[in-house]
Amino acid sequence: ELRTLIDPVDQFTKPSVFAILNCAAISFSAHVSWAGCFQSCYINTEIEFMKEPRSSTSTFMTGRVGQNRRNDGRQAQTLVEEAKMELKKVVEFLRSPEKFTKLGGKLPSGILLIGAPGTGKTLLAKAVAGEAGVPFFFCSGAEFDEMFVGVGAARVRNLFAAAKELAPCIIFIDELDAIGGTRSVGDHQPYSRMTLNQLLVELDGFDKTEGIVVIGATNFPEILDKALVRPGRFDSRVTVPMPDVRARKSILELHLGKVQLADDVSLDTLSRGTPGFSGADLANLVNQAALKAASDGHFNVTNEHLDYARDKIIMGPERKSAFIEEKNREVVAYHEGGHALVAHFTPEALPLHKATIVPRGDALGMVAQLPEKDELSWTKKQLLAKLDVCMGGRVAEELVFGKDNVTSGASSDFSQATNIARAMVTKYAMSDKVGPLVIKDDDKLSPELQNAIENEVKRFIKESYERARNILQHYSTEHQRLAKALLQYETLNAEEIAAIIQGKSIEKTH
């Protein structure tokens, strides 16, 4: 048996051999066969595929989850319920395979997790392995290929060989699109095709009753090779969406439980005010708030610190050191005041969150709006309200400083407004003149239809501009008060904006 262990590591360095033996010894203590331990650790260690010396080595990380799985399971409880339900059948199969096999059924050999970065795809896969109590092999699609031809294919073979030795188990391939992208005749990286071909062979090669489940994760399912996602390979898809308000509350509760919180923190308010945040974003929010509290010399995290962290993630870091001439500050104050005023007096507009003239990122100022609930779709009134708010900044500049003194600061507003108006016409069928059509960017259109689309986009924007003008002309006194308050305080929250518009005084320190 010793000879069978020596031959595979003939070209290994001494540290690599010691690492393999150490890994195998630890695994063997967990009541796994010695041969299986060695094979698993073999592909978990630095592998040198060429006999001659080289300057480039690889650390191909493939391994099994250890005993610390309780935290993975607890974090997985915060994920969207539908995604968890889809994977519960995998846990059942790995725990009691005979329940499925006696009826002639078999689990999908490959399960594809689809979702944006930070939504918890890796966490879901780890939680499945933890719940089922089986070995978990983790690897990234980017780790397979190197400069040497055949390295990726060999690693795929070794990975599946180790998995068969330790079955039942889970193989998790993160960033599957790195090796599973669509193949083409003129591909300049033929070794990538070899890796994908080997993966296809392995997916076809193992018996579906062996208890090996392959889970892949990707942010770009549309670029995966059709041969990879056909029935019999990665044929089951599970979408992992952004967390909804209930899931965000659970995630925040988990992460906030690790920090000292002040009494003024409202979990409900914070979860409602973070739509579009992924689980990773929420973890980062809590961490940024804790760092801010520590740097301020506080002993706990307050609502102000969490608000600061959220604004930093949404609007970018503050650039208070940036020098802006007083005249430009005044223009920015009236511009942002125009956005805020139109948002305040437009019924279907999203609720105001904050207005600031402190530069953040590339912007000299910003008005942030936050929905009170997760919006799954938008009505025509809501989209028109978005257009009106976009127009508020330029209209304010024109009314206060004159048409010849407007600035380029509204370029991003017009870009956003044009995109919204074009989507209303070509995607959402909200134009009576164009009709109920969905038009793609690459569709070949007749000149008449193209002109009709352009005219409708212009009409939506022009009418929106006039609505914003009417609001700002009617509430010019309130606009003046709001701009002066921004010049004085630089940043105003929603309650302060409402108070100033109503002519009330606010108590605020600089």
C-alpha cells in the first residue's frame, strides 16, 4: 500500500508531501478510510504537473468542510426561503438515498445556483453539506487552468476521483462560468475547452446513485455552454435572489448580534431602508458602522453610525476635503434642493432619505430616496415620478440662475431620465403611439417606428420637465429655504427637509 501512496507524489516538493500527510492524518481521525483521506488531500495540496523545475506553482484549493458547520447553517437560515426549499431535497437524498433509489428516482447530477454576487450561493452549498453531514469539496472555476496544457483537465479528474472515494459528498464549483463558458471555433484558449470537456465527461461518467452531488454557482448563466446545462448534467437551476425585507432583517439580526448596539437602533427601520442590499452588503454595513463607532470613541454602535455606513455604501465615501468655490456650492445647493423639493411634492415619488452637498465619489451633491418596501414592479405613475425628480435639478438651476448659466451637473440626471423614458416606450409598452411592443436594442426597425420611439421618449422627458418647473415655480419660497439650509448644514435627512419646507426651524449642529 505504501507504493500506491508514493507513486502519485513522485514530483512533489517536501513541504507538499508533509502537508498531504498532515491533512490525511486529521481526516483519518474523523473515521474516514486512509486511502480516501490521502486522495482527498492529494488534490488539496500544491501539485506540480511538469517534471522539469518551474517558477510557477499552483495552490489548487479543494477540501472538505470541517466540523465548524453550525455557523454556516445558522447563516443559511437568513437566506430566501424558496432557495432553501429547493436544496432540501439534496439533503434528504444524501441522508437517505434509498428513499429515492427504491422508486427508481435519481437526484439531478448537477445543480446550478444562479444569483448576483453576495447573495449567499456558497453559503447555501456549505449549509447543504453541513446539514447532510457529508464531505464538501470546494473549488473555484478560475483555479483549474494554468499556463500548462492539460493542467485543468487533470485537476478535474483528480477532483472527481477523490469525490468517488469519499461518496456520498458534495462538489461545489464556484464561478463555474470561468471554465464552463460557451465554446467557439476560434477560441484562443484551447486548454479551457479541454477542461470543460473533461468536466462534461466526469458529469456523465459517475453513477447517479453514488451519492455525488455537483453544485455550481455563477453570476452569468447566459454564457454557460449549452452542453453543460443540458439534462443529465447541470439540469437543475436554483435562483438565489437578493434578500427581501424579512431576509434582510434576519441577516442584520445575525450580524448585529456580534456588536454592542445602542438602544436607538431599530432593526425594522434598518431592514426596510436597505432594499437591493445583498447579504454581503449588509455584513459590510454592520462592519463599517462598528469601525465608525470605534474611531469616534463610542462604546456601542448607534443608529447614526449605521446611517453613516448605509450612506457610504449607497452614495460613496464623503470627500469633505475637496475645495469647492462658494458660487459652485450655491449652484449645487439649489440643484439638490430642486431634486428634493420635486420628490417631496410628487405623490408617487419614492420617500426622501437624505440630501447633501458634500461631494461623494464623482458627485458634488446627491439626493437619496429609499422605498418603504421592496418594489417588484413599477407603475407608469411611479416611473413618471422618477422622471420628474430627475428633472428637478436642471429646472432649479434654470429658474434661479438663468438658462444661460445652467451647468453640466445634470448630465447624469438626463442620462437616467433618458434610460427610464426609453424603457417605458420600448420595454414596458407604456406609450399609446408606439403601442404594446417590446423592442430590443439590436432589432432592425423601420424609419417610421424609430422616429415614433424617439418622439415618444422626447415627449415623456419634455412633459416631465414642465411638471418639475410648475412645482419649483409654485414653491419657490420653500426652494429658497431648502437651498439655504443645505448651504448652512450641508446634509439634511428626510425629517429635516420636511420641517424646512413647512417653514419650521430645525436643531442641527454643523
